[in-house]
Amino acid sequence: AEKIDVRHPVILGGEPLLHPDIIKWITGLKEIFPNYSGVQVQSNGTRIDCVRGLYDTLVDGNWIGISIHNPDDAEEIFNRIRNFLKQ
């Protein structure tokens, strides 16, 4: 963090919401890069309603991007997003 100024880190690759420490990754980036504008987590959305603490972590200035790769999965993912937003 002393050598680069990261304003908008993105966590992606594979499916980040599968990692058991994803919340620690998100909050840890704030400690490493105090000037950041929030962390984006890029997900396929299939686990958005399964990660304990994700909603509160996102409300704290972070955000999630959902990429739906298969149109046949869209309705299921939209339902997961709706469940997630009810938290």
C-alpha cells in the first residue's frame, strides 16, 4: 500500500463466494488500502445468499457484481438475490 494507491480493488476468479474467508478478504483490503472506495466482488451469484455476514459487509461501502453466464440459470439467481436483499 505504500507503493501503489489502490482505489477500487476487485476480487474475482473462480467463484470468490466459495472461499470460507471471503469476508476477511474484503475487510482486510480496507486495512491494507485505507484510501479505497470499496471492494467489488465479482460473482456468478449462485452463493450470494449463503455467505454469513456478506450483506453487512456490502452495506459498509463494498459491492457485488453478478454475471449470469447461462440464461437458463437467471431465475434461480434472481431468487437468490431477492433472498439476499431481504436480510
